[in-house]
Amino acid sequence: MFLDLKNYTPPPEPPANRGPEQLTPRQQKALAWIVGLNIILLLIAPIGGATIISGLIELFG
């Protein structure tokens, strides 16, 4: 076997550590809306689930 090293190119340098990426203002606003909606649904969903279950109990009970 022959290994040709004449056309060898070294691997590219790894990128410098720039730290964590920052969110744009639009991404921050979208994230705030998503978190807010999830908090509201966290409070409403159990009440809705209990209403459906109690309705099914009344329907079949």
C-alpha cells in the first residue's frame, strides 16, 4: 500500500469559543409568549379535564 502525502491538507481549525448564542428580540418575545401560554394552560387544563370527567360520570352514571 502506498500513502500519498503530497496533496495532504490539514483539517480546518475548530472555531473559537465565542460563548453562548444570544436570542434576538423577536425570539425573546416569541419565547415569552410560549412560556406565558404554557403557564395559562397549566392552570386551565386540569379544570377542563375535571369538567369532562364529571360530565362523563353524569352521562353514564
